[in-house]
Amino acid sequence: MKHDITEKNNVTIVSLVGDVDLESSPEARKILMECVNLNRPVLVNLSGIGYIDSSGVASLIEALQTARKRDGEFALVKVSDGALRVLQLARLDKIFTIYDTVEDGLAGVS
């Protein structure tokens, strides 16, 4: 898994690329939690995710819960078809705010 972190309009954008599985989810968790701890809105771009397993989903959920406890904003953008299927199977597409584009996400959390 690779990642890229950018900032736009005081929003942290985390782009994850590759697979988020048992091997890479600890790194994904660390990255997401560091971004949430900045106390700015966080958008996670999942367009480059080929596969995500339950450990990767757990990392997303933990970051979402942490952000909510701090009255912060945490949303997903450009979710790949594979990642979206996993979220839908677990009915987590109803829990996460999901935007089609980064621009929509920036408008939604700003």
C-alpha cells in the first residue's frame, strides 16, 4: 500500500493506493489516526484501492469514531468499486459519508 497526504482549504486529504489488508492495515491505521489527530476535516480518497479487508475497514472505522468524538469531520471520497462492495456488504456505506469527488468532499466538510 502506498499513500499520499495533501492539504486543501484546511482539509487533510489522504489518498490510499493498493491493497489494505492484514499486512498493510497497521500502516493505514497509523496514517489515518495521525491525520485525525490534526483536528482538521479528513477526506480519505479510496479510488486507488484494489482490495480492502476487515482489518482495513476497522482502521477506517476507528478513525471515523475518533473524529466524531472530537466533533471532527471524516469522510470517504472516490471509493473504488471493490472497496465500495465491501462497505456495502457490511452496511458501512450507511455509516460513512461518501462523496463521489474530492471537490464534493471539500464542499461537504468545509
